[in-house]
Amino acid sequence: TDQFFMVEAALEESNLFYSMLRLNTSLGLGLFWGRRSVLSNKLTWPFIFGKHFQLTINAPRIIFEDFTHRPEPSRRLQSKVSFELEWRLSTRIRPYLKYLLIANQEDKSFQINTAKDRFSSLDGLIPTIKQDVELRAVLTPGISYSSLDNPFDPRLGVDSNLWSEISVGDLMGKPSFVNIGVQNRFFIPMGPLTLALQASVIRSFI
């Protein structure tokens, strides 16, 4: 694997400023070469103005990957901001709309030659990247249907998701693309066991 070890801490507040907002902040520091460090800040506003709407904002989500152990060393820094609006039409049907904006930086010229370089490669989320920022964005509308006896450990039911990813024109797709996908999961109890089936189909236009 490329990730050997990670230390992660998380802080969660379920009623931020007595406003029913949920805030989850986590920091995971990958150690040793081939690490992947992640800083994530997620804010959720359930039942907007008492309606069946939910807004989720991930801002920021910073991912730092260090591939300095590979024959072609590289470091990559990704800063992601995403917005997800969810509308529960019923207890089982959930239309949603997601927007993901990614600021990507990558440096493939980094070399480790001395012991000092090896030590400095443990700097966590402090990369030395000088390339220009590359912006990418994806708009994802979709609708899901879920009828499960237990959403965390299902033994009976069906979970379907129909979605599309759009990254064209002003959304700065590079390259521009449109994905259309459907995923179906079925759970069938068989005595003490559960038979789980999944079928996924994706069609891409680039």
C-alpha cells in the first residue's frame, strides 16, 4: 500500500450555537513515506426552516498526498469545496444536487537526496508546491430510493441511486465530460446470513 500509518482526531458539535447546525472537523496526519493527510470541515443544516431540505457544506477538505517513494516522485495537494442540497420527497425517495469544486496542485519534481530531505517529508500538511492552481468542478444531480430494514447493517431491502456528473462549459471540466450512472443494491436474508447483490452501470461521454 501507499499509506502506512495515520493518526486522526475529530471534533463534532451537533447543535452549533444552538442553531441545530452540525459541525464535524477532523484532521488525519499520515506518517512515513506514501502518506495521505486529510483536513476536513463539514457543516450540515438539517430541516432548513423546518422543511425536508438538508444542506451539507464541505469547506474546506484538504488532501495532501506524498508519492516521494515512487520512481517518479510527486506531491499533490487538493483543496475541495462541495455543496450538497438534499430534498426528502418521502421517507424513501431523496432527490439531491451536489456541486464539487476542486483546486488541484501537483509537483512531480520533488526529490529526496539527503537525510534532511527525508525528515522534511514528514511535514504533514505543509507541502512545498509551486505550480499554478488547476480548477475543476462537477455538478451532480441525482435521485435515490432506499427501503432497508437497517440503513447501517441491512439484512433486507433495496437501495437504488440514479445520478449524473456534469463537467462542461463554465464548470471547467478538464477534459469536459458527462457521466450517467445507476447503482442498485439488494439485501436478501438467508437464515443467519445475508445475500448482498450490487449492480452498477456507468456511461461516460468525454
